[in-house]
Amino acid sequence: MSKQADRVEGLRPSEVENAKFVFNIYEADTNKLDASKLPKVIYALNLNPSLEKLEAVGYTKKEGEKFMTCDEVLKIYSAMKKEVKDMGCYEDFIELLKLSDKLENGWMPLGELSNFLLALGEKLTEAQVDEVFEDHMGEEDDDGNIEYVPFLAGMCEVTK
């Protein structure tokens, strides 16, 4: 890796070090990353851009089609990190889910949460929604409602 990779505009030295570590996990002993693994690297760095955004910066679905250096991945990481400021945060998601909390008691219909995940933003498949529910869903009440704050905290890995 070049000396340039030690300093990347918009990244702290610890972020560069962490990104290099993640890059090294996914690169194939060639000092190059298969572009099909770019989403895994970016997600491991706690960013969650859409696949459309990743495709715009070089992600390919086909393995072996394109390769990236660490410097290129660091530049992508830096650019995507800047974009995060424009994305919603945990508190924004809570406010969205509150719209379905008709009794204002912290509970919402499970069906509405499922519809949000299936229809908004980067849409999930039903199998992905089932997996998310299995991993993060609390107890459902007799009326088919769930507590949305603990669910969202688990999804966002927030301790609340």
C-alpha cells in the first residue's frame, strides 16, 4: 500500500487503519480487492449505502471482473462517509416509526413495520424481512404489535 493510503482526506488516522484492516481481510493475497466484495468492506466499516451507490463507484456483481487497490477503496470509503451526513440517523428512524404508534405507547403493528421494510428505501425481500425479524424481534402482543424502540436499537446496534 502506498504512503498516500496513510492519509486520506476526510478520514481520521484510526479510520484509515481500520479500513486497511478490513481491506486486508477481503483482499485475495494480491493487494487488490475483487470489486464484487466492495459491499462487504463498506458494510464492515459501518456504512450502509445502497447497492446502486456502490455500483456507481465500481462494485460489480460478477466475481473476477474488476479489482481495486487499497487507495481506491479508501477514497470510496471517504466519499461515502461524507454522504452519511445526509442519511437518516437512529433518532430519525424512531420518529418515522412513531407515525405508526397510534396510542403513543412505544408499540406499533408488526404488519406496518413489515410493510416499511418491504416498500421503503432499498427494499428488502420477504426472506430478508423474516431474517431481520428473527434476529431482532421482541415479543409480539396479543394485538399483533411490537415494541419498535428495542427492535430498531438491535437493528442499528444501539444500546438503549
